[in-house]
Amino acid sequence: MSGICGVIRFDGGEVEPSWLEGMVEVARHRGPDGVGRWLEGGVGLAHLALHVTPESVRESQPLVSREGGVVVVADARIDNRAELAVRLRSAGELRAGDEPTDAELILAAYRVWGEESAAQLVGDFAFVVWDGARRRLYGARDVMGMRALYYRVEVGRVLFGTEVKQILAVPGVPVRIFEPAVGAYLAGPYVLPEWTFYEGVEQLAPAHALVVEAGGHRAWRYWEVDGGRRIRYRREAEYAEHFLELFTEAVRARLRSVRPVGLFLSGGVDSGSIAAVAGRLVRYCWAFEELAECDERGVSGPLAAHWGIRGPLAAHWGIPVTEVPADEQWPLRDYPAHGPDRDDPFLFVYQPLLDAGLARARDQGASVVMSGDRGDLLMGENIYDYPSLFWRGQWRTLLSEFRIQTRRQGRPLRQIAKQYLWRPARAAVWPAHRAPRLRRGAQRAYRRFRPWQPTLPPWMGDQQANFDFEKISRLSRANLAFAKPALQARYSAIFTPMHLRGAVSSERMHAALGLAFADPWSDSRLISFVLAVPQRALNTTGYEKRVVKSAMSKLWPCEVRQTVGKTNPYPLFDRALRDRAIATVSDLLAEPKLGTRGWVDEGVLRRHYEGVRAGEPEHYTLWWALSAEMWLRAHFRD
């Protein structure tokens, strides 16, 4: 959306204006609607504006409180505006009739609740408040990490920004690679949310707040799912009704835009559900002529034709669909174009395809582009609650669903049962009301159960061989422990570090083209709902994403329900590795900087690629090494 940055000195010195200008300049693309600055002695703050919501058009940042002394810079879209305004008026911070901007809401919330203010906000945000009276910086980031906030704490000084490169632009900041992050990235990637790829620069983790004072700094988690909350209805339709109410509000909040809103419509349930409840959308779909199995028009066409005349938010709007030619947008096309950002090596496999779609959206005047990226995490991900069927004695249903899995996977029934029933059960807290003998046996098995560890690629180099991946795996696991395996799996999927990092990369990719990124499936109110209802209400074998499909049944006509289904662009990647991008990949692997630094065994890496060209399967593992090599070549000379 927008961008923020700043330098605060606690040693009595002044902030050099050139420091702030350097931070602004490297992220200039984030401020197409202007740059605001506030310098006062040892404090320098800047805001790069992209006007998206109606409120942001009349917003001026950095925002200084009426009494002075408190200044806020924010990259934010606050979604609980009405409820928050009522509470702040009651507290005397807002006057009756005021229509506050989002920055004004954040500032007022800080004045009322102080360090607890972030917990009162719903939306996508990253902000920093400078409290001059207390000589304290307070910052926070939204629950699902849709906006980034990086910081570096030094002796007598703190720097922060929306992008890492803003901090690196300040004179005196060393540029040294943080090798543990590279090792974790090459393994999968499994980089922790608070890590960056530069020593001394940290990322504030999602749902965390930060305080920096002269005496030190601390970060803490201000929001967590209520693990004890339960939502139980007698009728399945009630779950669908509750979901639709929350989802409609999530979409509505992200439609607050002064310009058109776009949507990447894959034809699947997740993006299709967004389109079903919104009318003011220009949709973009991939149009493949050669790779017909990747083509999205067969499913997006009927969806758009129907939703062009229906939808609970905007029933009268027509919805144009833009087809983005995709056959020639293969990975590594036009290398080194479409390469990794300086901030980190994380690069989407289908970056040229995404860039083409976003460029089309920008050229057509869009300000926001939505996607359904996190829909699978909330509703799908092959998470099935088979143990509940077993304990309730619904063995016929259990057997029926297991048989569906055997047909899908081509594996024996006993293997399916071991994977989906026995292993989850032994790794869970055994129900206390079951037979003590069985419970004791399960608890012994649970104690012997080893946490999941990543399968390391065979080309990991000598410097990474002794790296503590088990520790990384343990640190990246969920904060909460749930008794039910399916609920634990759902929580872990939603808060997987890789997906949290992917949201940051998506936002940065959109911002580079002057666009804001939004995903209704990232709404914290939806997260709380998903983790409070029975998991079988969300997803069952043979009726995946059942609560979504049930909720959309009145919005999707029969022909749309029959066609909805997500396409997979993997053939585009496969063709690039085996045909179109052979020269590029061979060049990247010829004398890789990764090998020079001892991070990979380049001989093993090259032999793996030779095997891929000969027909061996490749499931994106190679991509992490290729993107890391591109990052090193683009941004480091040694």
C-alpha cells in the first residue's frame, strides 16, 4: 500500500536529513501520491503515500497529535473503523461527527490504550508511533503479516522501514548476509518470520508489537487465537451462514477504494468466493493457448458471466474479465528481469506471469488487486478430521472416506489409515474419557514422537551440514497446542512461516507497480472462526471446502458449481526447466556463488538438474537454489 521509514536517536544527536532522503529514495515507488516528512532534532520520520481508500485521500502523514508530542506513520487499512470510532468517542479522543482517517484512528487508539492499542485494531497494517514525552518508539504489525515492518536497533539509534533496503541505505549500516537465513531458505524455505537475510536487521513478526527506548527494546505477541473458543451449531447451514457473514465483511473492507479493484480469478473456490460477493471487480485470468491444461478461461468465463449480473454487494455492476496471455510467461523468461528483490531471495516461481497480470491491472487504472491466496490454508490443505469419526463410532463413514483416498492416491487402505488416523492420534493428547490403558499407551507413543523435520536437499553444502534445522523446525511450529490433530494441523497451516513470508513478497511485488495487495482470506475474524468450528464443518473427503461451497450455493448457479475448479500452471514450470530456460539454468549452475560460499555442493546440484532434463520429477526444490543464486548475482559483487 504505502511505505514508512524513520531514524530515531537516543544519544542526543540529530538526524541528518540526508539519511531520511536515502531511505525515501530507495522506496520511491511506494509514494506515487507524495512523500511527507517530519524532522525534529533526533527524530526523522517519513511516509510514502499511495491513496487507496477514500479516507487516505485526505490523510496527511506523518500525523502529529493536536497537543504535539505524539507522531504516527502508518501503512494501514483499518477494517473495524465504525466500532473503533464509537469506543474512541466514548473515551473522548474523537469528537462527534468526526470521520477519522486510519492514521487518526491509530493515533487516538495509542493515546487511549498505549501498548495495548494494536490489539484493538482489525485490518492490514504496520505502523510506528513516536511518543516524545516518554521518549519511546512503539510499533506493531497486523495479525497475518500483510504489511511489513523491519527495524535495526543500534547503540543510541533505531532505524525502521517498510523494506529492508531502506535501512541498508542509511550510512554506517553494514551489509552482511545472515547465513542461517540462507540455509533455512535453501532447505525449503523455512525462514523464521522475524528473520531477515541481513545481520542486524530484524522483521517484526506478524501479530507482534515493539517498543524501543534508550534502555533497550522488546517485542511481544499482542494477539493469539483463543484456543478454548468453540462454535457449535445444530445445523450445518448455520456454519455456512456465519461464514458468509464474516467473509462478506472481509471482502467489503477490501473494496474501500477510490479506483477500480482487480482480482486474480483462477476459477477455484477461493478466488471464486471473493468474486461471488463483490461486483466492482475487474478480473484477470491466465489464457493459455498451447498449455491447455493450465488455461483458466474455461472456469473463469462461466463464473464471470454469472457474477457480472449478481452478487450481494453490487448486484447491478457488470464485471469485465481481462485475459492475460500466458504461454510465453514462463519462469526465468528474460532473465535477469523478474528477479529477486534486494530485500531477500524469495521469488515466486511464476513471477513473469504475475508481473504481466499486475502490469495489466496497473495500466487499466486499478489501485487494489485481490487474490484468494490463503483460502486453501483456511479451508483445504488436505486436513481431515478422521479421529473424530473414529471416536464417535462413525466407522462406515470413516471407511467410505478412506476408500476415496485410496482411489485418489493409489495406495493401500492400511497406508491411508496409518497416515490419516494412527499417526495423528498418537501425536495428539489422548481424550481423557477413554480407557486409561489405551490412554497410557498413546501417551507413551506421543513422548516418542519426533517433531517433523524438513527433508534437506542433497546439495546442501558443508557449511550448512551441521546447521540446526531441527531447532528451526521447532521454532517454526505453532505457538498453541490443540488436543485435536486436525485443529493443530489447521493452525499450523495458517501460520506456516513460508506463507507468512510469501504475503510480504506479494505486497512488495504489488507495491513495485503502484498497487495495493489484499486477500480477504487473511482477515483475523475469519481465522478465529475457522479455528473455533469443527474441522469437519470445513473440509471432508469428497466434499472439500464444504462450508464455503454451502455458503456460495445460493450465489453460484448449477453450471458454475459444476465448472469451479482450480488450474495448476506446473506444466509452464516443467517446460521452462526442460526446454525454454535450459541456457539460463545452466548458466546459473555453472559457477554458482552459492558454491563459492560453501552453501551448496555445486556438483550435486548440477547432477540433479541433469536428471530433471532427463525426465526425473522436480517439485520446486531446485527453485530455492536458483532464486538464491539469482539474488546473490544481482545484489552482491563478491
